[in-house]
Amino acid sequence: MHFTAIDRVPGDPILGLMESYAKDPSPQKFDLGVGVYKDAQGLTPILRSVKLAEQRLADQQTTKTYIGGHGDAAFGKLINRLVLGADSPLLRERRAGATQTPGGTGALRLSADFIAHSLPGRGVWLSNPTWPIHETIFAKAGLKVSHYPYVGSDNRLDVAAMLATLASVPKGDVVLLHACCHNPTGFDLSQDDWRQVLEIVRERELLPLIDFAYQGFGDGLEQDAWAVRLFAAELPELLITSSCSKNFGLYSDRVGSLIVCAGDAEKLLDVRSQLAFIARNLWSTPPDHGAAVVATILGDAELKALWSEEVEAMRLRIAQLRSGLLEALAPHGLSERFAHIGVQRGMFSYTGLSADQVKELREKHSVYMVNSGRANVAGVDETRLTLLADAIADVCHS
Ligand code: PMP
């Protein structure tokens, strides 16, 4: 038999958590696990701008033939503008190009293979903690993965420790940075912190890979791109992985891109030829539908305006849930202990709850969050904030 020696590996813990949640019969259960935006009804809706674009596509699309290795050219052009800014000099100088990928994860996978294949010997540095998939994607590509400190055991952002480690990273290594709404902690760098990171990156000749999965969920669509654009303006070379899963709500359509910024237009073409080759061997050509939706929206002033309003509404709701949860914790005397919830950005919060408290929350109160204490704040609806705060207070005081 061929398969006799094959072991069973444990499933993805976040997906496992989703399954346990689905099986829980409690009517009062909370799903704060998987990183998906939910509205006040607990649904992950299809955006109106997306529906309108899909209707247009259904009427106007004439073929389902393959799109090229770099994906939909209109999508690539528009996503470059969204990420780098419509008036970015890099676009005028043809120094930046987007390769469409199946989601942001596809973009990370493509960058991992690109580094392994075209930049041999380079290690990759990840924040501690980071999104667990970062660890495995780069390791599976055969790259040496190391960590720089990010959040300490006191659940605070430790910029000094981060900078100290980055300053000792071997020249030429790749450093992965989260553009905004850091997953899993929710702690983001200040503009001043970013400038300090930039100086070290420049001095150590590091290659930054900026993971941009939550554009629009932190401080706004343009504001969230601030660090990406700073790095693009100040450095000749940069990799950016962008995802349309969250801000377009296109999770299942798998839309993302790897944007490469190169020193000049010719070098960009060299790098892109490698990416096309690697992508061809990974998934051949990317899926079409989601990118066509994004291109339809971003290429139409009215749809783009509607979409921007919808992203802003999601962003504001997440921010309100954060402040609402803090208010609900106040009567329990927990405002100070959880003050970080108000400082963090995006859907995720490193709550600071221990693995035992997370377990107790799940078993006693049907509150599902990741063992690290990461909660998806967008997973609670405003009417049940008090109930959630009561459950948190119960495990904190027990
Ligand atoms: N990077 C980070 C940090 C993420 O949190 C996610 C989604 N959880 C992604 C990338 C990629 O998401 P997707 O593949 O669904 O676009």
C-alpha cells in the first residue's frame, strides 16, 4: 500500500474553531475566530458595489478564455493606483507592476517562491507574533525564517526591541512588515516608528515585503497606504502583497496581487518574467471573476464612490465595536486592563487573555476565539456587547 506511512496532521486551528462554533447549539454563541467582517446581523454581506459590478459583468462579458500570467491588465493597473496612489511617480516611470494572484495568500506564496528561486540565500524575518500562515508559507518554500520582536508578554507593542533586532539582520535579508491592522495583534506602527524602520532597512540593505491585507479597515483607504507609499518613495525596490478579500468582501473569489517596485522599467520586466514563470508553475493563470469585479468597480467613478463608502462604513463599524466593547467592560473595572482595544486597529485584537481564559470563555460562555487570545472584534454585534463583556469579566475575575 502506498499511503500506509502517511500520518494525519492537525487541521488549521482557526478553521477547526469555525467547525466547533458551528456545532455549538448555544443561541448565545460568539464567533470571534476567523478573520471575516460581519455586519450587525452577523452576516458577511456581498457589497452593493460588488453586486452591481457582477450584474454588469454578467451582461457584458463575452468570453471565459484564460487571462494572462500576470492576470487582468486593467485590474493590475487599477490596483497599482489604489495601493501606490493614483499620482505615484513609480507608475509614470513604469517601475511598479502587479501580478494578479489567488488572494493575498497567493501573493505571499508567489513572493516566497520568488525569493527562494531568484534571491538565493536570503532569510525572511517575520514579526513575533504574526499571521501563522506566514510561518509555513516561507518555511515550505525552503527559506530560513527568523523573527523580530513585535508585541511583548505585557501585550504592548515593543518598537525598541523590534528596531534593535532589525538592526542586526544580515544584509540583504527580507523583512515582512504588516502595512496596517496587524494580524493577529491589531497593534500598528506610528509614522515615526515606520520612519525608523525605513532607516534600518536602508542601512542594512534589506528587502521589505509589505503585506497589505486590510487596506481601508484601519484609518481609511488612503491613510492605510501611508507606510507603503513612504517605502515606495524612499526605496528603489519593494515587494507588496495586496488582498481584495476584506475590503471588497471577495473572500471566496480569491483576488490579490503581488506588486513589485524595481529600480527601473527594464529591471521590472526582468523580475516580472520570473514571476510569470513561477506563477505558471503554481496555478498557471489566476481566476478571473473577482479581479474583473474589482477592475469594474475601480474603473468606474460611481461604483468606486459607492465602494469607498461601503469600506468606510465597515471601518467605522469596527471602530465603534471597539469603543463599545471598552464601554461595556468599564462597569466591571476593566477599562484600564483592556485599554489597548481602543488603540489597536482593524478587526483583530490581541486581548491579552490567557489560553486558559480563552478555553473557559469557550466552554462556559460559548465565546470562540483563537488560543493566543486574538479576537475578531467584527465578529460581535452591537446588541450583544454587554453579554460579551460580562463573559470576559467572568473569566478575568474567576
Ligand atoms: N495577510 C494577512 C496578514 C492576512 O491576515 C490575510 C487574511 N487572513 C492575508 C494576508 C490573505 O488573505 P486572502 O488570501 O484571503 O486574501
